[in-house]
Amino acid sequence: MSRLRPFHLAIIVDDLKKSRAFYGDLLGCIEGRSTDIWVDFNFFGHQLVCHKGDQSDGEEHNNPVDGKHVPVPHFGIVLSMPKWRQLRDKLLAAGIGFVIEPYIRFEGKAGEQATMFFYDPSGNALEFKAFKDIDAELFKK
């Protein structure tokens, strides 16, 4: 099987110190290169770059999915089920305020998955999800 190529995502954050604490300390992402206005993180094998700036347009956007209001835009990663549970427990212990509490979405249906949504300190929405069988369920209709 060929190796999945890492994605590169650059986001706007309002405080690099808080971003380092959130992505580095809380989520465990290793820091890479940085300057006084941006910082790279190894986001579960992908390159996430936090750029200092102002992103507020005063608007919040969401779409209904499985009876929940999913924030748009958002990004995240698909973890193994044990890693998802481990992160869920760590976030619960840290008192993270969830936009959508950890739960099983589409339970008993195609695409059944564990999911949770929360914001980083700059208001970027993140989703972490997991499947019992990622190969069978990730793109199942």
C-alpha cells in the first residue's frame, strides 16, 4: 500500500503562546520551525502552521449533521479508536469545552464513527474522529 501524503494546513491564530500550549502541550504535537509570527506543528504526521493574525469576521457558520450543529470550517484527523478514546479522556480531564461532546455519530448506519468537536484558543474548530474499521467505513455511502 502506498503511503498517504501529509497535508499542509495554515490557520490564523491570535496568540502563538496559547497555540503552543494547546497544540504542543495539550494535543502533544511536536513543534517544528517557527518565527515570531508563525509556528509549525507535526499534527499527527501532517503539517499544521499557525500564523498570527486576525480572523474575526463576526460570523459563526455551521451545518446540521446527525442532529448536531457542526462548525464550518473545521479540520481534524481520523485516529484509531484507542487513540481517539485516549484523546477524549485527556480533553475531558483538561476541562475542554466541547462544541459537540464526544459521541458515536450515525450509530448502526453506514459511516458510523466516534467524533468530537472543540475550538482551539483562537476559535479554529477541530474535529477528531475514529472508525471501528476505517477501510470499510471512511467513505461508505
